[in-house]
Amino acid sequence: MRTMIRIFLFIAVCSMSAYGFQSDNKAGTKTPAQVAQALVDAYNAHDLEAILRTYHPNSVAKRLPGGEPFLNGHADIRKKFAGAFQRSAKLTVEVTQRIVDGDFVIDKEKITGVTNGKPFERYGVVIYEIREGLIVNEWYPQSRPVSK
């Protein structure tokens, strides 16, 4: 009977890991969802250093569908966010939908701010690949008008 219970527990634990219910197996490593949320929190606080802590030093951001890289590493990331915060002191992001699948997080975002005294609101999607607690790749699908 004990053997059956051990086998059942072993299978249950393995099944949970296979379906994304895994615990951190490295001390201090955040889950992909936690890393994505840490980025959102740092963005809303306009904290450049906290933003950089979510990215691998050699991370790459690419546009989709072509896959052209447009950000490579911390220097480009710092420049991107510093410029955005300078243009809009009230810049914030809200995740309206999040999908987590293993090392990938897909966020639908609502970005709001004020530029030249005029409020703006826009939506976008970003796909993160997160490994060992850091964003290593991200992709930005380009919005296109819907055909009627």
C-alpha cells in the first residue's frame, strides 16, 4: 500500500510539473509570470534599474512578422525606456490579458500617458521568452488594420 501511495504521489508531482505547476527549483529564480509582472511594476514606477534587472544583458527584441531585431542588450533597453518616460511623465501600462505557457508570457497591454499635454491610449501585444528569471527574447507583433 505504501508503494502505491508513493507511486501515486510521484506521478502527481510529475504531472503538475508537466502542466506548469512547477515550483522554482533554483533559489531566488522567479517564474516567467513573476518576471513579466516585475517588468510591468518597474515600468509603472519608471524605475530603469528595476526594468533592466528583468532582462538578460544580451536580450533581443524583434518585430513580427519579419523578426527584425530592434533592441539588443541593456544599452538599447535603457535608451528605449528612458526616452519613453521623458516623452510622457504619466506613462503607465496595464496588462489586460496574460497567457503563460512554460517559458513564454504573452501580454496584451493598454498603454496610457500624456504627450504634449494630450492624453493618449494604445494597445499592443508583447511576447516574452523568460529563462532562469530573465527576459532573453521578446517579440512585438505589428498591428495591422483589419480587412473588411
